[in-house]
Amino acid sequence: MKQIAHLNSKQQHGFTLVEMLVVLAVSAIILSIAAPSFMNIIANNRVASAANEMVVFLNLAKSEAVKSGQTAVLCKRTEDGAGCNHAKAWSDGWIIFIDEDDNDTVTAGERVIRVHEATHPSLDFNFFVSNAVNPGPIRFRPNGRIQPNDGRFCIRNAHDEANSRAVDITMGRQIQTNVFDLSNNNC
């Protein structure tokens, strides 16, 4: 009797083709809904990370100026990262160096403190001071004061301008980040 019961019970293993197609269709729908929002998260994190990196560089330049008792300069970098190229874009990268002769260029014997590589191609950096776009370098005096006294780095993502960031330099010393919407022309 045990043999007969065993022969009549068929066990099914695996999935049917229809079940697999339904699972694939549902998965495709869920992915198509989730993918665009995931891309926005990546873009927003890229902008936030770039803004935070700029704040780190500004604070590092300020502390190096105070520590060394000499002017520290933050400027747009040359291709090799060994000097300043004021004609380049901020998104091409920047450097910090101690400017012993106050000429805003790296000359023999001056110490380059840190080099930042180019940012992601989707990011656009601009620096504004009193309606001037991309003025020359930013100088940090030995007393910690910044020249120019007020300025704003605008960090824009080409894919999502509504969640851009600004790094503000106010009253010659304070550095802070702000989220802004470029559609309102805040930068």
C-alpha cells in the first residue's frame, strides 16, 4: 500500500513559464519606478559631496595661513596641479599653496599644500564676488581673514538644478553651505 501512495503523489519542482514571466514583468515595473529616483539621489549626493570638499579646502587653507603666518591661496589649478591657472574653470580642480611672495602664483620654493582633481563632469562650479563671476584666487591672510571678504561658490548639477548648493564666505571668516534652487536665480 505504501508503494501505491508513493506512485500517485507527484511532486512539482520549479516554476512554470507563466509564473516566471509575471515575476519578470512585476520586477521590471518596480525597477522602472525606482531607477529615476535613485539617479536623483546619486546626483544630490554628488553635489553635497563637492560642496563639503570645498568647505574642507577653504578651512584647510585658512588654518594653514594661520599656522604658517603667511598667506595661503586657493586657486584654479594647472593641468599638472603644480600651479594656478586663473583662466581654467573651478570644476577643473584647485590647489592650496603658501604664497610667500604674495603674487598669487606658485613660484620656486613655495609649498603646495593640497591638490584637488577635477570634479565630476555633471558638476559646474562658479565663484561670485560682488557680481563678478570667477574672480581671481581666494587669499587667506595670517590672521585668518579671507580676501575677497564675501563670496559664493555655486555648485550646480546639470541633471537637477533645483538641488544645487552654495558655499558662502561671509564677513571674511565664516564658511557655510546652503541648498538653493537655481530656477530662482539665487546664484
